[in-house]
Amino acid sequence: MIGRRAIARQAITGALRMRRSAGYRLDAAICVYDLAERLGIEIRFLDIPSMEGMYYRASEPAIILSSLRPPGRRVFTCAHELGHHNQRNGTHVDHFAEQWKRPGWDSKEFAADCFAGALLMPKMAVERAFTLRQWKISESTPGQVYRISTYFGVGYTTLIHHMRTALLLLPQSHAEALLKVNRRQAQALALGWETPETVWVVDAHWTDRAIDVEAGDLIFVHGQPSSEGNCIERVVEAEGGRLLRASQPGIGRLEDGSGWSAFVRVSRRGFVGRSLYRHLEEPDDE
């Protein structure tokens, strides 16, 4: 029987190979839906409450995700299903279950989780994200971890567990201290103020991938960037930056005049349909 370490090693190797085959660097953040589309794997969102995700193996493989899950959860589930694709598993359904709390142990599920972590958050990419911002991982604050988690498109606790158990970058005591702070509290610490709305904190080190948000989300951008596109509207000037709102589906752009720019892709909240169409502007009813 193959041990856990060997299974994890094979899964991680497969994830890094998949990244390279899709043309992504190992030190960069990615959009997992874009990666899947590059590989010819269709991603579809459905409003199914009892399901996390499903990998469908056929002549043209596909992944189905529940649109009712939080964005970070959907991203990790998509990467998990790509793990089943990499293992050449047959059609597979993952029912609703809290991450990191799966009952029992299943080698295929363990391998898919290891694959997902490596695909989304390779060690080189995580270390680079902290280093560019001159933050030490071992001394990271909840606000810093929150910002890095949004950059990778994953949940706050998901990044902490991954840095602790897979990458071995966090001491256990520090990981436990970070986990005492929930995502909403970490967001407030990253911003310096509280809001019940989801806020994506963006700086000049947000590179390599678009800023993917849902209609209604807020985007706090450090500096005074200009914005293009009907999907973004300015809310208020804030200390150290500008607060924007993702107002409707579409694709926009931010630019700060220093050479930094990033696309903003806004999808409908709870979008149902093919991932390829999630940013299409809504038709004008008039």
C-alpha cells in the first residue's frame, strides 16, 4: 500500500505539471477556471445545495460546481476536481463537507486535496507573495494572511492550513493563533475598518491574474488608480487608497500610472451556467 507521503508527493508533482502544461509559472497566482478552460475541461456552475462539486469523465471531461458555495470554496473545489481528473478517476461526486473535517480517510480524496493545494498555492508562489510585500510568513498577521488568501482566490483558513500542514511555513502555535480570528475579523484588520460586505484588498503586487469578484463586492485599491469599464464604480476616497464597487457583470481595468494595471472581472452573484460566460454583461432591457 502506498503511504500518505508518497500519495502527497505524486499529487503535488501532478499539480505542478498541470500548471506548466497550461503555461503558468510556479511562482504566480492563477485563476483555476481559466486553467481548466485552457486544458479543454468545461466548468459549469449549478445551484445544487447538497453538492460541493462533480468531476464528469467522458470524451470531453467536465466539472460541475455548486454556485451556492463561497467563492474561495468554489475555487478549491474546482482544483480538487481537477485532482480527480489528474488521477484519471471515473465520474466522481463530492457532497457537502467542511474542508479539513472530512470523515475518515480516503486516499483519492486525500490526493485530490493535496493536488488542489499545490495547484493553487505552490510554495514558490506563496513565499513570493509575502516577500514582495516585505512580510514574514512566520510573523504574519491575520490582515496580511487575508490579503494573500484573496490574491490566491482561496479562503482565509484554507491558506493557513495549507501553509501549516503542506508547506510547513507556519509554526503550529502561530497557525492556531491565526485560526482564532475568523475571515470577517481578518478582513477588518486588513482594512482598518469593519463592513459586512466582502472587500478585496488590492495593491501593486497583485499581478499575473485578474481581480475576480462578484457583483456587489467592494474593492479597496491602494493608491489612486483610474478605472475603466461599466462594471466598476467609485464609492469613496479612503485613507491610503480608493474604494470601488463591482456594480454589474463585465470586464473592467484598473491602472495607477506607475506601470501597474489589472483587469477586473465581475460575475453575477450566484452565477449559474458555463464558467466561460460568467463575466458577460447583462443585456439592456430598454
